[in-house]
Amino acid sequence: MLVEAGRFATEAIAPLNRVGDKHGTPFKDGTVAPPPRDYQANLELTSIAQVVPCWTVQPVYTSIWHPSGTGIRYPDAQVAGVRSIWRF
């Protein structure tokens, strides 16, 4: 189990700040220059509909551009789902 935890830490957790590892935090002119930041943009569309008095349905669509925002290039993602609520 410890071997798997070590593998997960080196493969999944450690590379998350690769830009910070490459750039570092140089001290220049009396200030610390942080590593360059990137962005993540999300668009979420949702609505809710009451099918019958005790049941509502909520479809959700999310589009994610440039996931993680850490400089690691993950592909853009689209996520769709449905939430169903029953009230008794």
C-alpha cells in the first residue's frame, strides 16, 4: 500500500506545480516574482423543471476550457448530467 501511495504522490501530486518548479521564485529588485499563472474558464448551463408536484429534474451542462490552470496542458472538457429530486 505504501508503494502505491508513493507512486501516486510522484505521478499525480508532485507534477502539479511544474511551472513553479521550472520558474522558481526569483528575488529581484527587492520583490519576489511569482511563477507565471495560467487560467481555467468554466461555463455552466442549468435549468430546473417540475415534472410532477413531487419530482423535479435539473439538467446541467458544463464546458471547461484549459482545466487546472497550472500550465499543464489538459484537454478541454465537457460534462453533462441530470439531477433528479423526489420529495415525499
